[in-house]
Amino acid sequence: MLRRRKIAAAAPFRMSLMIKRPVTRRNAVFGITMAAATLARPSILRAQSTGRVVVVGGGFGGAACARALKRAQESLHVILIEPNAVFTSCPFSNAVIAGLRDIEAQQFGYDKIAADGVTVIGQAVTTIDPERRSVVTADGVALPYDRLVLSPGIDFHFEAMPGYDEAASQKMPHAWKAGAQTLLLRRQLEAMADGGTVAIAIPANPSRCPPAPYERASLIAHYLKANKPRSKVLILDAKDSFSQQRLFERAWKELYGDMIERIGLSQGGRVTSVDPSNMTIVTEFGNYTPDVANVIPPQRAGHIAETAGATDATGWCPIDPVSFESKLVPNIHVIGDACLGGGIPKSASAASTQGKACATAIVNLLAGRALESPRLTGVCYNIVAPAYGFSLAGNYQPKGDIFAEVEGGATSPVDAPRELRTREAAEAERWFQTITAETFG
């Protein structure tokens, strides 16, 4: 049972969701459909140049980039380095935690990418030498490159949360890298007695897929409502407002009543430290001892980006948004969650479109052609219960050193019939099947 100690008076909650323009049912669905179409039709010019491009990281960004490079120019030598033989997708992994999906539905191999002519190397990268333009793998093999693409995803900034480290994650799982942690959190929910409390600690932005923790809270509540109805979900949040907040809060009220409680930043919700030995979560205004603790720590770019010298003081990678080339290291490009993208979210769909746009830029650079200014699309679906979903789609273009949102985006309407929620949940599944088939199939 949850115990709360030394709680100060909470400040009034302030909602600050911003919507740039009215969104109708028609333009919301149209915008999302166009976003999915953009993912399916990359614009890459056929080139006559040859070269050697090494891609580090086989997630949605890296795999999409490697495949797009090879399809753009068959003679291009493309090497994809990824230590894991099987990729486990984060999108839809919250459904695994809630017992609605098997982990195997999230897992994909690299055989089809290799069949396209990409050389796939199952090793970790230990060293990057920008001066010699080479990467060294864990088995000691040095691989030269003309251009290097880093798509390392995220790592955790453990120093920013005292008490939390890899060992702590075995008691207080983050489940923010899909796989073993996903299943661990699921087992903890299954073992919890009815009447228990599940706490979810959410970090400040930037972080991977900002709406995903709230989707997770929703699906955990769905599991509890069906199996342990006296239980609660407590959200301890380092933010006062979050993406699609009105949609989530409306769904929570409709589906789960008072089962979900959220404590925002101004109410003392930011987690400052944890003590796994006694399952204590410490915030600015009080301590909590939940039965299950899902602690999502602050994040930064994957470690190999730091090894390459591509990260700045923020822990992320500044890039030229036209070419995705690092602003700190020449001939190295960074895509996906690791880069400082400005307005574009850290999501699977954004990583995929970045991977394809980066491939276009590299093909043009190797051929000595002028670069094109990319227009990227990011789409995010959130499932808060079976057959109940909503979405956000945005378009982004370079503006200065970052990507800025431009006209054409859409979000699901707040006051929508249940039929639209059901349809968007089905669209989410189709999106997942499309992006995984396009990337790995």
C-alpha cells in the first residue's frame, strides 16, 4: 500500500496545452493518413556515386537509413552495425506490459535488410576515430568509412537521479528500452496484490516519445481495472503539462474514474532520488513507497555518440538539420532520438523519416550535388484501452539549427465519438505493421 509522508500543500494545477489551430475530425484523419503515406514513400534520388557508409544502430532510424542508402545506389557499400540479432520495438510495448500483446509481436530481425545488399555486422562499436574515419567493433575489427551515421537511440542519465542505476532497474524497472525490462514490469504487475499502487516516475523533456508514459499509465490502469480493481496508478511527473494532455485526461475520466492520480511539477511530482532497498521514491514535497515502481530516468544520447565527440553539454547531438551532419564532428551524421531536433519529437516515425532524409543527403554529398531541404513527418498514436486510441501528426522543416513545425499537422479532436477512437486504434495497428514491414520486412 502507498505511504505518503511529509507532503506540503500543493499548488493549483495549471494546464497549458497549446493547439495552434482548430482541428476537425476530417483534417485530423487526413493529416494522419498523409503522415503514414510520407513514411511509405521516401524521396531519394538515384545516384551514380559510390562510397562506403557505416551506420551504427539498427533501430527504426538506422535500419531505415541503411536500407534507403542501398536502394538509392546499389553500388554503395553500406554497413549496418548492431550488436543485437533481434530488434525489440518500443512502440506497442506498453501493450505487452498490460498483457494485451506478446513480446514476440515486437521483435524483428535483419535478414531482409541483409538480403537487400546491406552488410550487417552483429557487434558493438567500441571506438570511433573521426580523423581516420574508422570505427572499431568489439572484436577489434576496424572499418573505414566515407560517411558515418549514428543512430544510437538513448541512454540513461543516471547521475541525474541519485540511487538509480542498472542494479536498481531490476527492482524498479524503467522498461524504457523494450525487451527484458518490459517483461519484468509485466511480471511485477501480475504479482502485485489487489489494492496495491503502481507508481510511474516521468522525467522532464527531452525524452524518448514524451506521450508514451501516459499511454503506459492508461494501459496499466486497464489491466488493473480488469484484474485488480482496488488498485491505483500514481504518476509522479517532472512536468506540469504534457503532449495531448486533454485527450489523456478525458479518457482517464471516462474509462478509469479516479484510478489514476497525477502529481505534476508544481505539486511536487518531480522525483529527486530513489532507494530501491525499501522501494522509496523521493520527491520535492514527500516520499512514496509503492508496491510497483516504474522509474523512467532522465535521458541522453546513446553512449557511442559521446564516444564519437558528437554530444554537447546537454548530452544530445547538435546537427545541421538539412544534412543531419554533426555540428561537432565532420563526416558524422546523427539521426533519431540522439539528435537535438528542436520541434520534431523523439519517436519511431520521426527516426524513420530522418533516416531516409539523411540517406538522401549522403547520396547527394557523395555525388557532389546540392542538398535538398527535407520536410519530415512525425506521427504518434496512443492507445489508452483496447479499441480506444488517438493521435498527433506534425510536419517539420529546417529553421536555423533545428527543425520547426510547419502547417499541415493535426491532432485528434477532444470531443470525438467513440467510433473515431476505435478507428484510430485500428489505424495505429496498421501504422505499426507498415513501418515495421518497411523497415525490417
